[in-house]
Amino acid sequence: MTTWRGLRHPTPWLTACGLAVARAAQLRLGLLRWGVLVALAGSLFACQLPDRSLIYPKAPPVHVQTWSTEVDHGPLRLRLVWAKPVGAGPWPTVLVHPDGGATAAAMRGVVWDLARQGYLAVAVDYRRLHDGTYRRTLFPWCEEAEMLAVLAVLRAQPGVDGQRLAALGFSQGGIFSLLLAAQTPTITAVVAYYPVTDFPRWLAAPGAPLLQRVVFHFIREAFRRDAERCPEVTFEAVLANASALYQAERIRVPVLLIHGDQDGAAPVEESRRLAARLAALGRDVELVVMAGGHHVFNFKQPPQAQAAWQVTQQWLARHLATTARPLPWPPVPQAARTRGE
């Protein structure tokens, strides 16, 4: 099922800022991260930087408890930011994966807002040990067992309702959420914002103009170097394992895909093709296309962000069997608003 929401904006175009980023990246491939890669693929939305608190709380709401933890699991380091309503629970739980240009800490507003609605929410980012240092990577998992490490952390946390656990992610985080659902029935629902779902096709950039194909050449080489951190797996296998479209038969839980129709980084066809495949398999899937939405629109474009978040809230409430009524949120003193910032 596809619905259209929001406002229509002009077709995206490769800005001078985007070209500057591309030129700089050619000289500094070793520093590329997902946030830069998607900027190269579709340029920047008027060079506008994401505001992670665009529609989310800037300080912990009252009646919400927050804390942070760090867990090492073999070569992986998980950094987690937690929030939950006051009380013992158990609470329906939402695992939040940030976009590649952000960390778990940058998702504080998201998890605070979810906790205000009655969820235990936790944002996580992953670092992999390489040359003695834990580093962000496009492919943090080399083995299926590593993907499940975060679930072991959740199971050990009091208040988590293991029977009502959703995965929510943005861009790279949407990819992680879909892949996690393909590995375990523990995940009971997925919300994936503007994911790449078919890396081999995405990197091939079919029909793209010459400049974009050149950019994708550099992106592919950056991906190849990142994949070398998993020496037992071929590059082609890494790309397939990271592509939700290739894992569709293993995704059996309800999936909500949210994508902007003006996304120049991860074209909306990435979600359309996955939605069609899941529907053909008889899965519960919904695709919401946000008119005028660019990549990372929920941290840049308030009208689309608000509309998409409302759909997300309704989806979570329906599939986690909760009314998800917001907790009281009276005005917070100025001093409290800066807490944790």
C-alpha cells in the first residue's frame, strides 16, 4: 500500500556545495562515512545540515528517565542511549538505529519522544575494532551472530518487553533495522526511513549521468575498503548481505517504509522495490512516500518530518499493541532544557 503525504518541492539538483563535497572526498577517501557517501550520491539539500532536534525534544521530558551505556562484544563496541517512562515496566521497546552521519547520542530527541509516549527506547551505534581502534564502519557486522549482540544487551535490561520489540532506523539505520529483522523473529515490527535496499544496483547507478557515475566509482572503492575488515567474506557477498532486498524472504514481520520522492541519495525506488517484493511474499508491508521529501528529510523539513513521525507513531502503536498515549509534558524550566545537551 502506497500513500502520498506532505508538500511537493522542486526536483533535486547537484548543487555547487555537493560538487565541493565530491571533490574533497576524492582526496580523502579514507575518511568517508555514510553521511558523506549519501551526500555524494545525491548532493546536499541546499547544503542544509541536519537538525536532529527538528521536531523532537531538546531536553528530557518530565516523567522520563535517561542513561547511557557502552558494551564491548568481541570486535564490536556498542554505544547505547536509553530512555524510558518512570516506573518498572515492562515497556514496549523500540531499538533506534541512527543514520550514518549521526551517533546514538544524536538520537536523544527521538528516544526521549518515544519514552514520553510510553516506550522504552534505546539508540545504538556500532564501532568495529581495526588496527587497535574502534571505528565507525559501513559494515559493522562480519558474522550473523554479531548482529544479534544488541539483542543480548536488551534482554539483560530490566523493563524491556521482549515480546514487543520494534526496530526503527534512518538511512543506514533503516538498513540495519531491516537486516536485523531478517536474522531474528525477536523483532516484531520494523520502521525504515529511506534505506538503500539493493547495494549492487545502487552502486551500479543505472541511467545516472556521467558525473554521478564517477562519484559512485569512488563510493564503491570506499565500500570495498570498508568490506576488507571482514576478510572471510567476499566483497560481493558483503554487498548482498547488506541488501534487504536480497534478504526479503527472511523478513517476516510487519514493515513500514518511509521515503521522500525527491531523495537524490537513496532514490525512492529502493523502497518501492523492497515493498513490492515483500508484498509478493505475502508480508505485511506499507510504503509511505513523502511528497517533496529529500534524504534525511525528518531532520531537515518540518512538514514532512511531522507527517512521517505521526505515521510512525501510529504504526508502532498498532504493532506493539499499545495505545501509546503521550505522557504529561508540562513546560520544562530553562535549566532542565539544557540537560544532556
